[in-house]
Amino acid sequence: RDMSRASASESLYALARDCLVVPGTPSEDAATAILRAHPWRDIFEALERASTTDGGEEDAAAARALARKLGETRAGVDALARAFDENDATFAMRFERGFEDAETVETACALVRGVYERATMEEGARAAAAATRAATTRRCGEKDTGTAIAASGALLALCARFPEMLEDVLGDVLEETSREGGTSEAKVRGLAFAASAAAANEDAASERTRSNASAMPSKTLRGMFDAVRGFVLEPSRDGGEASSGGASGGASASRLRKVIGSFVMDVSQSFDELTDAPSMTTDGAANLRTTAARRRRARTLTAERRRRRRDAKTRDELSALAPEVEVLTLNAVQRRAIGLDCDEMHFVPVGDASGWSAALLRYKAKEGVETRRPIVMVPGCASNGMTFDVDKTVSLPRYLTERGHEVWIVETRGVGYARRWTRPRSDYVEVAPPTDSVGEGSGGGIEIPMMRSVGFGLWDFDTLLNEDLFCSCEYIAEVCRRGDLAGVGHSMGGMLLASLAAVGPKESDIGVNCSWSMTRVCTMASCLECSSESDPESPASVYARFAALAGHLPRGLTANPSTTTVHLPIAPASVATAEAFQFVLGPPPPIDGDGASAPDPAKAFWRNSVSPVTCHPGATDSEFLRRLLLRGFNNVPLSLLIQMATLFTPGGMRSRDPSMGVDESSSVRARIARDSERLKYLDELQRARVPVLAIAGDVDPIFPPNQVKAYARKVDAEYHVFGDASSPRDDPDTHYSHYDVICGRHAPHKVFPIVAEFLER
């Protein structure tokens, strides 16, 4: 263009508008010529003016296009780095206050990221970090998802280039995303950022782990469990002073950030890799040697697993690795160690070549009581067996065994004590010293089952339904010599059992072409449709807001098996939450003889500040909440969540999308489609006419009671809602949230009798 014909500003906008229609990226020479005529200062001014002027959307889009294209060139990022190094604060000030629309902020974050990733001038990159880090961190807490993701990407690039800044960046992001009044989405993004940053900076995290070894000696996930086992299984009697003054002051907040950041980094290193042998000494040097040995063994195990996966090229070869069914009878020491009251653990291979053995927790019926039908229990998404048996005083399995039922809790692949075939058995047991108190004598030792966190694995709702539950029910019917099974499922577990009753064998088929049938189902805090069409007046489910993001994920991510194998780190996030509470406030209040918390005002935070997504404040004992946070949750595969997103669409939960890349490892045993269409499980349940009891909590934000009621009406189910929505919100005795219906203080005498009466019909 002839620059003499127009002012510099007009020329700049003319050039920017060309960027909207001219494809490709400028050459390095062209970028240098453009920046010589229009330096970054002018471009930032154009961005600010266009984004804040009424009717300037076209100019704003043009300015953003020009900035992004220049930011993709080496000349562009080097010029921007030089501007920062020369103390040019223009960009920092405008990024802080001048840019108002989300798209311009995203463009600014992309430019900063380009400096961190590609600029050759080290001093300029550091200057950019100093000038923009604080403002970028604040953008991570924005309600706009695109803005927050762009800011997170810029900070991840910063941590990758300058690992020494990792700890401070982690602390700042966690503080920003978890501030009071922030959204649940922001909190999740903060934890996801922490895990991503730690994984991308493994060397830096390792160095910090070594330097802080004496302050935090137990670095594996299981080690963290062992370090707090006394508080989990036997509430501390002398920890009340730990909370005094802990919740106030900047120093406490800083320490809290470091604890959470350090824990997330440690988990990212040991995630599904390190052995679970606890540290035997607190000496700094010995602990370092122990940690180094664990990491060496972790690398060896990882290499061995990869080799075995490469060698198992066919399903026949993988099927050959399937172990025999293993039955472990538990004694008092083992039950106390794992925090569950089950009598036996059965490890049952599922599928012909799945690579997994489900863990079936068996609770035998009380002797001398009339024998009733076996009960199959399935916990919710990311939850394990502790959901139903967090303590003897609120144990639904034990409540039912007292009435003659034999109860089996099914922990599917990736959950609780389920085991991979490709891992040695020694990875799933810990040998404890023998004790004469349980008749073990002086030899051998006691094998304590162990949970292993899983970071990768490709399966979804249909996999759990068609493989894990089918195989488990066949096994349970064989052991019990009775096939008329009944099911109790919480959250996603209720969805699985209802779907199993819909598409699985019917009661009339028992003894003809099958050995079992799901004859009746109780769904607790669960339903098969949770959409605005099902009940327009219900508030949107908390999970629906996250599920909506699945529709915006790139197709290459959702349809690529190599990326959908990733699991969301629910387990480390829940443990970090429990550790943060303990760090600031000390242990939760002790439990009195009636199972209720003592009215200690100093411990009010434990009762009143828990997440409303899990329990209503005060409705579930705070010590039970802590146990759930520490040991009751596992990680969730992205492929499972993507299929679960159909729950929140009209028509409800559907069978898998074939393009997702998830395949059955064995022959499909249930009907998964009709007339080449994806099957709607709600419609199938309507046709099956299986008796259903639908239970809801009056303040459950995940499965709102009106949605459960609408689902119950469609399948002709019996419906019970517990709690009084008209009571004051701060009354802990009249409200039930998502977990309160199974482990709340009032569940044993209000909810359990209704469930038992239904199952005994």
C-alpha cells in the first residue's frame, strides 16, 4: 500500500483488514517490514481502540488477525520480547486494563505464549513474564472459558521455559481459581492447570521434591494415605489445637498454596507408577534414598508394562494373561487397614481380553436370619466401595445383611481395588507384620489389599455395562447359587444398574438361556435423563455445565483413542482437598457415641464449608467426609465422561457413539442398538417393566429431585424424596444432598428402611 496516501493509523487498519482475507502467515521479511512501519505499540493501541469502540467489531477482528499472524512469526515474537526488555509497559498496561472483550484478551494471551515458546531473547522473555504474569493469572479465574484456557496456556508455556517459577505460578493460580465467590468451573480449571504444569515440568518438580523431602517424607499417593491413616480410621483426640488461627493471614494462605501445589506435583510424578511401600524412616538422607529407589523401580515397572503391552498384540495373547479368580478372606486387621467391613474380596476377570479384574466386595448375610435375594451394589462415577460403607454406623451393606441379604459391591475397572492383568500381584498387596491378636501367629505376615491409581485407560459407560457388570452378575449368581438379583446403585451406579435391568436378561430367562437377572433396582440420587426437556423448571445439574463442554471439544480429541485414554485426576484432587482442610483447621471433630459431631464452634468449617455437590453442610458427619475424600474417589476416563454427557440431552442416556474409538474387548452380551441407531436406555427401561425405586435428596444439585421425579414417572417407578426443601437452608437435620442419602447421619433410620422394604418384596 502507498503509505503516503493515508495516515499511519488508517494504513494500519487497512493492513489489518487485509489479514482477514489473505490466508497464511507473513514471511519473516514481511513481518519485519510491517513492524518497522507499525511497531507493537501501535498494534496494541489499535487493539484497545477497536475493542472498546461501539460498532468497531470489524476493526477489532482485523486488529486481532494482524496481531495473531505477527505473533506466529519469529520476527514478531522477538520484536515483542525486545519491547519488554526495553521497559515498554504498553502491552502490560493494556492487558491489565485496556482490553475489554474476551477475544482480544485471548489474542493477548496467545502473543505472550508465543514469546515464552519461541522468542530467542532470554532477557525479553523474562521481562514479559515479570510484566504480564500477575494479570495473566487473574485471567485464569475468568468466567469466560475461552479466556481462562488461553491464560492457562500462556502460564503453562511460562512454566515450561522457566521451571524455577513453577511453584509460585501454581500457588498464584490455585489461589485465584479457588477464591471466595469463584465458580466451580474455575476451581476445576485450577486443579487441572496444577496437574498439567507439574507433568510438563517433571525435572523441576523432582528437584523440589528432593529439597522438601524432610518436610513431606511420604511422596506417593498411598504414602499420603498412610501418613494420615490415624486420622482416617481413628479420629485424633489431641489435634484440636492445630486449627487455632490457621484460617487467617497471608502466611497461612501461602503455606496452604505450597502444600496443595507440592502435593499435586508429587502425585503427578508417582501417579500409577510408584510402589506403595510406605517410608520406614523420617531421616532426611534415608528418605531420599528410599524415594530414589521407588522412582527407579517405577521406571522399571513402566518400561516392563509398556513392553508387555507391545507384546500382547492380539486379543488371544492378552486373554492368555487373564488370571484365575482370586478370593481373599479378610480378618479384623485387614478390614481395619482398608477401612471397609466386607468379609471377602473376589477378584474376577471381566471380558475375554479386557486386561482387568473387577473387585467384588462380599458382605455375607447374618446367620440365623431368613435368606433373601442377593444384592448387587454399584457406586457412582469416580467413587468406590467406601461410598456405601464409610463407617459401620452408616453402612447400607451391613444394614441389609442383618436382614438376610448377601451384598456384593462391584468395583469396576479403574475403581477401588480392581486390578490390571499386566501388573504383578505384588503391586496390589502390602505385607503387614503379623499379630497374634487375630490368630496369625509369628510367621508370614498379613496381606493388606491396596488401591492403585490409574492415569490412562480407554473405556466408557457401555464398557462397564456390557463387560464388567455382566461378568460380575454371572459370577455372583454362581457363588450364591441364586439368580434373582436386585441392585442398589448410587449416582452413575444407579444408571448402570437401571440400564442393566433394561437390556440384560429377564427374570423369565433364568435357567433357560441365562443364570441371572436384575429383577428390581433401587437408584439413589440417580436417573437416566436430566435434561431441560425432562423438567424445564429444574435448575441445571452441576455436572451438566461440565458435560456441555464435551460438545465443544475438538473432534480430533473426542474421536482419537490415543487422547480419550486420559483420566481426570479426581483422586489427587479429593485428597488435596482433605489435606488442605487438615492443614488449616486440624482434624475434624471427633464422633460421639451416636455418630454425630460434637458441637464445637472451632470446627464449624468442617461442617459448614464442604462442597454442596457432595453433602449438605452438617448432614453427613465431617469425619466420614474426610474418609471419603482421602480414600473414596478414583480417577475418571475422558471417554466415560463424553458418553455421560448424553444424560443431559433430551431422551437421556444413550449407548456409545461408534466414532469414539472405544471397542469391546469381548463379545457384546447386551443389545446395544436397535435399527442401527444409538439406544436410549430410558426407553429400554420403560419397555422392560422392571420394578424401580427412585430416591432423591431435596437439595441434590447433581440430580435435582424434580428430574428424578420425572424419570420415575416415565418408568412407572416408586419415588421418594428425602428432606424438606421448605426448611431453612442452614438446618442440617432436614436436608439431603448427593451423598447424604447413603452416608448422612439420618440415612440409617430414614432412608435404609425404605430401601430394605423395597428389596424384600
